[in-house]
Amino acid sequence: MSDQRISQNRLPALSRLECPALLLIDRGGWLFRNVYFKPNLSVSGWHGLILSPIEIAGLSKVGVKCLKDTSGNAPGFTELVFGLSDQITAFNGWDTLTFYGLAAGSPGAVWGAANIIPELAVELYEAVTVKGDLKRGRELWIKAWPICKFLESHNYAAAVKTGVELTGQSTGGLRKPFALLRPELQDELKALLKNAGLKTI
């Protein structure tokens, strides 16, 4: 979540869990081997590969303490949260599973939509994670979910940056060959943002 209007200490940040480094695990594992040997380094894994929950949790043996799970696999994420949380902390990284992830007990989310809907994201986090108020969480999620679904239905980076631009913040655009969404898609996203109670340009 990167909106300056929100106080940093209200955000569900990785810093609370002592995860100062981000570990990118590629298919060859070269970066993993280069990072985990550093002494006293808590590392956070960014999971984009298809690994079983047990394989993911097994990374804790070499220093991985937490990860962003972008698998979109709710059963696998459930196993990480309920069955393997003594070994590794999983943060949901799949936008349309954010409510479920928080309700399941994940301590936070790595959530691109929060750049577009920061206040709503914080309200959702505080309702579900801090207060355990699932009823209020569902009321908030019904506003956020259509936006998340839209983002996942298009080039994700382009959709997120377009959404940020529609809220009046400059992003600097995307690297070629990507670009902000076409005008008709911008209109569709703008309507979703307005339905969620957000002001757009």
C-alpha cells in the first residue's frame, strides 16, 4: 500500500514480522542459494512458482520466514495458514483472494489494488484482521472485489497503474511494450471505482 494519505503505522507491513529482504526464487534457485547463506538475515520469499505447501514451508530450514503467495490456490494457501504457519508466514498476493486470506488468518496481504483503494484496503484490514468483524469486512469487500476482479482480468500492471492514474496520481506509465488501458477499459474501471465510493479524475 503506497498512498501517502495513509499513516505508515496503520498499514499491515512486512516490517512487523522482521522480513527485511525479499527473496526471488527462480527455477534454477541461483538467487536463493546466493541469499540464504548470509548470516542473521531474515528473508522473505516471493512465491511465483508452483511449489507444494510443504515445499514452501521447507524453505524455512534455510531462513525463509515469510512469503507472498501469488498462486491463487486457495486450498494451498489454507494449508500454509492453518497447517504450516509454525514454519512460515504466508501473505496473500492474489487480489481476489484478499478477503479470504485475511479471514483465514493471514497477517496481511501484498495487494496491488491497495494502491488504488488505500483507505478501503486499510478499513478492510482493520475490520477483518484487527477487529475480527467479518460482517463489516464483507460490506467493504463487496466494494473492493469488483475492482480486484477487473485488475486480474487485464494486464495486471497496466490495470493497477491505470487505476492509480484515475485517482489523480501520476505513475510514470509502464515500460514498453505495455501501456495504460484503452479508453473504454478506463471508463469501465472508473465506473467500478465510483461504485466503490472513490473520487476519480
